[in-house]
Amino acid sequence: MLNSYGDFRAGDASKTAVSNYEKRHNLKDGKPVENPNPNPNPKPEDKTDDMATIIANAVSAAVKPLSDKLAQFETEKSQATRQEQIMAKAKEYGIPETFAKRYAIPDDADLDTYFKDAKQELANIGFSGVTPPESAEKKIEKENESIAGMISEGTKTIVESKK
């Protein structure tokens, strides 16, 4: 019984060894196979590449919203900075802020040249600066000061006449 079991195991082992050898060397019944499967067992490197791709895609998906938000903040900051530069340069050339806001200034334009030309154009059409009319509050303040001055002089006159 023991001998027959040993013979069974040995026969099974030889069949397994032959089939493994044929698979490894692309043989069938001792002859080469014409269309062997190029990757019957995926190499560990392939799994590593797949895993790296999966990780890279996951990281990219997680980071994308943050990078988009950062890009938006950077764009807003650069626009605000550019607007500040435009207003400062307009003020330097004596162009009112309200006029400077109306100009469509290209992003790559040299501000010195642009506002020098704008100032010349405004001068050519007769613009030399506009003084806004006095507000009602300033008029009232001036009138109050003049009334207070008249009362003060009247009081001095009365005091001197009683002496």
C-alpha cells in the first residue's frame, strides 16, 4: 500500500513538472507553441506600475480642487495688484481715478507709456482737470463760519461801546 501511494505521488510529480516546464518554455507536447500568451503571469513590475498609476491618479484627483482654488486666488491677487498699479500710475500722471477705471488697459501694456499717451490725448481735447462743485456740507460750514465771525465782531463792538 505504501509503495503504491509513493508511485502515485511520483507519477503526479512528473506530470506536474512536465506541464510547468512546457508552460515556462511555451511548448506543447515537446513542440513550440505558435501563439504563446505573451504575459501568462503578470510580472511584479507590471503590478507595481499599475499601482503607481492608481496612486498617481488618486493623488491628482485629490489635489486638483486645491490647485484650482489656488490658481483662482493667484489670479485674483494679480488682478488686484495690477489694478493698484494702474491707479497709482494714473494718479502720477494727473488722471482722475474715475477716468482711469474706464480705460481698457491690456495686461502686457507698459503703464508709463500708456498713461503718458492718455494724458496727451486728454490734453488735446481740452481736459486740464475737473474741480468738483462744493458739496452742501462745505457751503453750510462756510456760512456758519461767516455768521460766527459776524457775531464775534458784533460782540466786540458792543463790549467796547459799553466801556
